Amino acid sequence: MSEINDGELQAVFTALRDYDAQVEPDFRAMLDQARSHRQATARSVGPALRWVAAAACFVLAAALLVATNRDRSNVRAAVTSIPTISGWQSPTAGLLDTQVRELMAPAPVLSSVFDGVTTPLQLKTD
């Protein structure tokens, strides 16, 4: 990479600025061209845009009319029998009806974890 001192760098940018000043287009001509293009586009798009907007309004109104009529016809069919609150049962109520209640019963006060695992010793009485 070559080193460029500040003077050379300033000369390069000055040359680029001069070139840009020579080839830049006239502002007034560009503005007039943009305005004429906008007016020509507005003339050709205006009527078409109006027809599209009118068609969109018509489609929206038809969809709204269909939706409201469909809702009215299904009102009677939507009513179903609702179970009473007294017949309700919680989803986990079946978990409480177990067949092994003795496993869930609290242990006796003077019990051990080895109760039921080992057999008690039989003392011989002669």
C-alpha cells in the first residue's frame, strides 16, 4: 500500500470536485423534467386508480354483507345444550379413586421403614 501525503490527497479530491462541477446537470432542467413526468403519470393513473378503488369498495361491501347474513342464519344452530354446573366433574377427579388406599394411608406412629420387608424373629419358648 502506498503512502499518500495530505497535499496529494487534497489535490485528488479537488480534481474530483472540479470534474463533478463540470458534468453536473442543470437543476432547473431536472426539476422541470420530473414535474412533467409526474403530471403525465397522474393523468394516466388517475382514472384507473378510481376504478380500482371503486371495485375494492364493492368487494368489501359484498364480503361484509355475506358475513353478516351467514352469521344470522347460524344463530339458531349455534345454541347447544350446556351441562349444568352441578354435573361438572374435575378432570383429575378420577385420580383420587384409587384401589390401593392402604398405600396412601399414613404409617403407624411406631413403625419402621423395614416393616413388611423383613420377617419378625420368632423367639423360642421351651
